[in-house]
Amino acid sequence: MDPPVQVSLGPERQRRARRRAAERGLTFSAYIAWLVDEDLDSWTPAPGAPAVVPVEAELPTDHQGTYIGEAVAARMNKPPDPEA
């Protein structure tokens, strides 16, 4: 079983969704799952967009974070510049 997911709907939307679920003979959660399945079944990824992005692709290729950290650390060790 999947872990629970919380979805926030306004009172009117929730009332209407519960009524629509009942019309279809579904529980509210089954109706939401059905809607998600319908949407995902009809969805096709944009051309050229990778379906899965490798984790390594998210990592920076240089040491930019290190440089920024060093600059911040250096700035913290200096007295404030009165002209800045």
C-alpha cells in the first residue's frame, strides 16, 4: 500500500468531488486515484524532455558552491566595509 497523501481542497470543491465520486460508485480516495490515473494515462512527455533525469545531472560540474562558501567565509572574517 502506498503511503497516505494529503490533498487540500476548498469546502465546495470537496463537496462536489465527493458527490461526483458517489455518482460513480467510488469512495472519495478511489475517485481521486482514478482522476490521477486518467490524467497520467493521457499524458505524454514533451518531445526531447527526458522521462528520468539521472541524479548526477543535478550535481554541479564545477566547484561553484565551494567558491561561494569560501567567499562568504572570507567576508565573515573581515570587519564591515563602511563604504559598502
